[in-house]
Amino acid sequence: MKNLGWMLLTVLILAGCGKDDDPEGDLTSSTGAFNIAVPQFGQFPVQDVAVSPNKQYFAVKVNPLTSTTPRFYYSDDAGQTWKEFSSANNSFARSSPKKVTDDGLVFLQVEHAYYLYDGASVAPVQHPNAGWLDSAFLDDAGNLYYFVNCNCSISSQNKLSLRKRGETAFADISIPTNSSAMDVAPGGGIFFINSQTGDLHKHNPASGEWTVLAGIAKGLPNKKQLAAADGNFYFASSAGVTRVTASGALTTMPFVGAMTNYQNPQEVLVSPSGRVFVLQVAPNGIYEYANGAWEVFATPGYHTNVSGGFFSAAIADETVYYAGLAEGKLAYGLVEHNLDTDEKIVIGEALVGQEATLSDAIETSNGKTFMILNGALYEMLSDERLLPIDLKQSTTLSTLYEDASGNLYAFGNNVYRSSDGGATWKEASIGFPSYSGHSVQQLSDGSLVAIAGYNYDYYLGGTGFSVPKFSAYMSKSLDGISWSASSVLFEGGSQYVTCIDKEGILFGVRVDVNGNYQQFNQGIRSDDGGQTWKEIEGKIPDFVGHDGTLFSVKSLGYVDGLSGKRFIYKWNGKEWLELPSEIGQSGQLYTISRVHQLKNKHLYFCTTQEAFKSVKTY
């Protein structure tokens, strides 16, 4: 079906249109302006992550959205730079990084195949008696344990071998009867569990001796086991997590409701201070056990399916790392979440996928940069790393705004407000349905108005064409904290609101729904809050600056050979001035999603992929 909104250019009446000939005012991207079109890992979501205990070395696996070949990346400088590594071995591509030591040795595994990467080359782990049910473990010291499972009723035939760091051969180790592999021990060695008595046996690779903790694991879940950095042991199943101390004291942490899904937990993480986390398949997310219950620690945007959420998590010291694919195919890379400060950053060079959509971006009066990527809020730090801001919103955000007092607002179906420059955010209900577009304005009396709207395609029967239908709703606030219930401006109509000025005058566009292609859009305005509308001549205002200046943006259209370079206009009280731009275009015009006039009168605007700041003021 053809949509007239994409077939035709909006007709702009150019009467009364001049040019701003100030050569220093060109809209070039300034120093510090960002471009998310070329990210570190391309459009690949990070699927697996492993981090060394000292947080110096990283290994990640990323899966392309458009290819069947995964890629592996390694960092030896805490995620500042990355290099790709690979192996020609057939099974390597299916492996995942499981362990990284403090000197950068990476252990990878897929089923019964194992690999070691030392920062220069990949080497397969070969054992002379390897079998399909074997398991291998790398401890913190780089010692490699290999457990040969005989898959028989005679547990005495199970074998354990040790290849110490720097050696090439495996040496057999006598293991207790009825032993099955459990986990590597922090600091070196390995724990085994006696499947009948519940005894825990720890092997010391330096002395070759075993120590026994008698019976403490008897009857506990065995889906996941963990010898944690806090000195305790953890056993997990779909029913929950049990902590057992070296003296045998138990603490149960039961799952409830949807958390009891048979696939859970995907991973169990414990910090040295004893904070306990689980990565759940469904409902997907990372949860922390606190105050006697499981609480949400991190969620993958607003996704509830593991196919589009968190794939992996790791912990090092008091820092949690998690990665995955958020809603809308935003590969936001590797998040570093500091438990002491609760700070979250995306490490690497802004690990954002090319399929991410930039809805809005703004540089605030305190010098910070905030953006909305695929409906989620981020702060861009001075080194261009992204800091995810978890508003726990249930719907997509679309619009950012700063009022005259420096308060920040993020709009979705609710408004989120920050009065401290973006350090903290609070939710204030607006009552808007989940609509995509917003126009926000602080009026001359200090009050705020927010307008939300949406459109859908209306089929013109028998013509083969569709035209958009629009609805718009308005909410008001005296203080930016309490907002009125939304009132209807129009529903299912042929017009939409583009902006509201500081005196409350509404500007908009009326769309021809009768198929009159010669006059597709008509500018309109309302001086009485949307009760009545009248037509206007000339360009259509699209946004209002901090000082009340009206600006107009050339509409999107696709015409072969079109290569306009001037596409933002300013109303000087008498005529529209065409602002010069050095941002090259060809074929399809940039889709300008938002434009802000900052308090210093620089313009800050974004397309769906880039953001720009004017060099001079307007």
C-alpha cells in the first residue's frame, strides 16, 4: 500500500523567505558532537562475557544480526580498546568465554570442546582420554582441571587430571569416591561434591592435598553450584537459591511466581561482600536477593523474552557486568555496574548498534549530554561512553526537554523529571496513552504544556492509497511535578500539532485526506488551546527556542537527485531565514527527529542516527 506521507514532499510556501548569510553560523557538527553510526562492535549484540577478578581483562562473544558467524573480542585495558580473535577449529565459533584470569588467560568452552586464549593465539585443550560427558575448569591461578566422566554406574571410574600453569602434560589426581565436579575455588584449586554424602572436597594444587567439609551439601539443589568469592557455597534450581556456609549454616532464597520457570536460573553471581544475583531466563533480567526477597537489579529495556534480552552476566570484585540485546535491536554492549556507587556505564567506544534509532538528544545547561536510543535514556560521558539511566519505564521514551530553571524532563506515556542535572530522576504521571511524539513547552507564566500524539494509516477505498490519521492529547503542569489528566485536542483527525509557543499558541499541519495531491499539507494555528483552528501562510513552525524564537524544519521526502544542504529556518519576526548548513546530503533528506535551541542559543538537533550542534548561536 502506498502512503502519501512518504510519496510526496511537503509543500512549503516560500513567500517571505530569506537567508542568513553569516558564514560562521554553519550547522557543522562541533567538537564533542557524537555520531553513533560507526560503533565499536557494529550491529552485533554482546551474547557472552567473562571478566578477570581484577577487572583488567575482558573476553566477549558477539552474534551478528545478519550473519551466522559470531565474533570474539578481547580487551587487556579494562575495556578501553578491543581486538578480535578467532580460531580455524570447527567448533570454536560455537564456544563461549567462561573464565579470564588476572593475567589475561581466557578459557572458552562449547559442549566437550575447550580452548585457551593467551592474548595472542587460541589453542585447543587436548586430553588423551577425552569423552562426550567430560568437563574442564580453569582456576584463578590458571591451572586447568579436566574431569573425565565415565557415564557409568561405577563412579570410581571417573577421573580427574590437572595441568598446572606453564606445563603441557596432564597429571592424574586421586579423587574421593562418588565425586562429581562442582566448581573452581577462588584463589586456586577445585571443589568436588560427593553425590551421596553431600561432602565437599577441595583440592589444593600446590600441596596436592584434599580438605573436607562433611555433609554440608546433602539434599541441596544441583542444577547450579557455585563456590563464591564470599567464602560460601551456593546451590540453585528453578525453586530458588540456597547458601551454605563452611560450618553448614543454610539460608534459603526461594523464587516466587514467574521466577520459578524451569529454565531459571541462567547464572548465579555473588560479590565478595555477599550480595547475591541471578540471571533469569523468564522473566528476563538480573535480580538481587535483598531484604528477604528477590528484587529487580537490571532489566533489558522492556523485553521479557530471553531471545531479545540479557544473554550473559559476570561479576568481578564489587562490579556486575551484563550484556544483551534490548528492544528495537539496540546492542548496548557491555554494561559495567559498580555496586558500591551504583554507577552504570557502557564500556568500550559507545557499543551501540547501527540499527539503533536516536529519537532525541540534548546538551543541557550544566554541560551534560542526554539521548534517547530506542526508547531508553542514556547519558553520554565526556569520553563518549554511554551511561544507561534505568527509569524502569514501561514504554518507549521519545522526547527530552529542559525548562528555564534547569529541570530536565524525559517524556513517554509518563514524564520523568530530574531537578539535579540528571543525577536522579523521578516519575510524575501524565496519563498519556503510549504515543510516540511529544511537543513540550514552558509558557511565559512558568507553567508547562506537553502534547502527545500518534497516527495510523487510513485506507482510501478503491484508490490503492492510504493517508495518515492523527490524534493529539494535552496535559499541563504548574510545577513540572504534578500533571493534569490529558485532554483531547482531536482524535482520528486530519491534522497534527507541531509545536506550542510560549504564549500557548498551537501550530500544526492539516493533511489532505481526500487525495488532493496538489496541496498535501496546510499550516494551521490555534489561539484558544485547540478549540478552533485557522490556516496560516508561509512555513510551518516546528519548534520553539528557549527565547521564544520559532524555527521550521524542511520536511522529509524522497526525490531522486535531491541534495539540499539548507533545511532549518528561523523566524526573525518578519520573514523566515534559511540557516546555512555544511552537513552533506544526497538522495533522501535527513530525518530530523528533534531540534533544541539551548540556553546559550546554540542549536542542537538530531537525525535518527546522528546529533549535531551549531558552531555559532541563533
